[in-house]
Amino acid sequence: MRISSVLDQWSDEYGPIYGINIFGNNHIWLSDDNIANELLSKRGALHQDRPSLHQLEDSQNAPEYLPLLGYNEAWRRQRKLVTQVMAESVRTRHHNIPYLELPQMLSELLSSPEDYQDHLENYTSRVICRLSYGDAEHFAQIRAGSHGLIQAISPAKHITNIIPQLKWLPMWMSPWKKEEARRHADERVFFLHTVAVLVDQMSAGTARWSYLQQCLENKTEAGISDMECSYIVGMIGLAGVLTTSTAMMTYLLAMSLYPEWQTRLQNEVDTVCGDRMPELSDAPQMPLLRAVVMEIMRWRPIVPSDIPHQTTEDDVYDGYFIPKGSYIHPSPWAITRDTSMFPEPELFNPDRWLSPEYPSYKEPLTEFPSIRNFTSFGYGRRICMGMNLTENEFFLAMGGMAWAMTISKKKDVDGREISIPHHDYSQYLISRPENFNFQVKPRSEKRGIQVEDHRRAAKALLDAPLKAERQEVSEKLVRVA
């Protein structure tokens, strides 16, 4: 049974806040969004630390893994710099990179849908690689590194993440330590290599805008070394691959299982966009697409059990004593199964974000639904800083798939639909649907041709000389169709 299902059952049995002791550590789970916000946002000063992840050598203090760092000086200086870098990325609308990389993914998905996991991961890897380093040269290493780190910090992979006492065993008795030492060494070589490459490009005047360039240009003022810069941007890169690609895989699953929503979504795309792909400027006029994105996030949370916070001082909430050092786990899976907020929670139903009859409905529909600040992004001072980029990627990718193709269940030799499991998901920290069969077809012969035209035009623009004007990119691409 999946751990998220267990936590959901415990929530039903013990209420929205409950705790257990696991090998000497006090763990408290929160299955109510209001409680999670109260403790982790409003009282964030008491619950903003991170516990040590024992498979890593020193996740709390070594200035390497920003999302996993304890509440210390390294976390503060890195968080401040990343906030500045991400604000600049939002201001430039990420240079249209998610939009320009999309036609390549659509083309690959139409050509070989059975390899959808590769296509979606390569798409998100290329996007985050271009943003992080200025080009897509390192996308394969970013993708591989994402898998390596997620496995390293997932309890389902390494027993040390469950039984912390095992960390004291010597290396020769700890195959997991040997594996982590190799992973960490390879990761460091790669991250430092990206700095060396970019420094050479900056010296030659050929460097494109990137997160790493921004970090290197501001490192002295921020009090950050080249090594820290390499890890700050490396963590942005690793975090931006599996989280986004996983939700896109769930989109493929949902459209296969609930084709009526695909039809409605395609109607909205056609009404608003006509013959072109959806663009970010279309978002206010496309509440259904945003509702589909929101429901994907709710129906199958990307991180069902989240990364725990750690309490730095004793606290009391509603009569519950929370001792210092407790691990506080917000549980997105249980939170999104709250029937008072989400009736029939196992039903994929974007209407719950569009109809006033549902508790989750918000106005105005030109702004809501929006995934920003949703439970999957965390709480308080630990909230994800890449929400804007993630929301844009989801809008473009899911809108692009609805524009380009129709997704459906495969049929056997007798013409009967092949069933697809609803709940067959992986057990790692980032939970994705296990490989499933489906089929895709271009919505028309013309649409298939348009996808290829867009792919060629986008590739030329992405690979254009540095002097190409960024603000002209979107206009040129649209004109191709």
C-alpha cells in the first residue's frame, strides 16, 4: 500500500493532526490546510528548520542543498539571492523558453508516445537547463542528477532515511554510503564544470542570460563562493525536472481516463486561440485550462507527503504539545482528500474550481484558479520559489498538448479499450504514474504539420546568435503558422 494512502487512513482515524515516534524521532503529520498554514506559515518562526536527511552527508549545514538546508546563515544568504534571480526570471517571462521548447516535445510525443516519460523529462530538462545555464548543453546531466538526488532523499529507496542510527556504521558496512559518495562526487564535478564553462563564456562575451550568470555577477555582494553558486543553480535545475514532468504525465493519464474533459479543454483552446498554440497572454481568458492544471495538482499531488519541517522551540496548538525537534509533515495527499473542501476527492473534476457550488471555487475567473501557494508547493518560509515558472510551464505544456493532439486509451486486437490503473504510482518522494499505455493522434493533418513547422522555427530561434532580439521571438514563432 502506498504511504500516502496509509497517511490518509490515519488522518481519517486520528484527525487532522497526529504524531508517532519513529526510531527516537517525533513525527507529526498535518492533514488540514488551515492547520498547516497556522503552524508553518503564521508560526513559521518556530517551525522553519529542516531535519537532517541521513543519506546525505550533511544536508542541514553544508551549503549545497538549498531546499534541504537547516534554518541557518547559508540558507538565508542563498534564499535571498535565489529570490532576486527568480524575480528577474519572472520579469522577463523566462525569455519564452518554455514556449519555444514545447514544439520539440509535442513532435516527439506524436511520433513515439510509448516513450512519453523520456519526452516529458527531456522537455523539462531542456527548459530548466536553458534558464539555469543559458543553453541546453547540460540537459541530460540535469535529468540524471534529478533522479539521483530524489532517490537519495526518498525513504522508499534508502533505509538510512528511516533508521537514522544506521548513519554511524562505517563505510565498509554501508553500501548506501558508498552509493551516495559516488553520486555526490559526480554531482560536484558536474556543478563546478558548469561554472567553469560559463566563466569562459562571460570572458568571451558569448554568455546568454541565465540563473548562473546572475549568481556569479552578484556573488560578491551576496557573500557567496563559486561552489555555492554552482549548487544554488544546480538545485534549481534538479528541482525543475521531475516535479514538472510528473504533473505532465498525470495530465496524460487524466485525459486517457476522462476524455470528456479533453474535449471541453480543446473547445476552449479553439475558441480562445483559434489555429495557434496557447500563449501565456491567453491565461486570463482560459479558466478551464487553468482548472485542469489545478485539478492535476490536487488529484495526484506531485509530492504526496512533502519534505518535513523541524520545530526549533516547544509549541502548543489547540491543546497539542509539539516538542522542540519534532518533524512536522504537511501531507498534501491527505489535504487534497478533505471531503469538506473537495467532495468526491478521487474523481478528476476541474469543475470544482469553476463552479460556485464547490467550496474550492474562487473569483475572479480571470485570475483563479491558480496553483500559486497550493499545498504542493510547501508552506511559510519553505515555500517553493519557482511557482511562477511551474505554473507557466503547466499552462503551456498542457494547453499545447490539447491544441496539438488527442489522447486516448489504446485498444487491443479486438477493438476493446485496454484498461489503465488509476492509482499505480511510484513510491519515491516525487510520485509519478507508473508506465501506462495510451495512444495519441494529431487533431488533424494540418495540426501535425503545424507542430513540425513550429518545431523547426523554434529550434532556429533557440540556436540563433546571441544578438537575436529576445522580444521578437514569440512574434516570429506565431507567424510561422
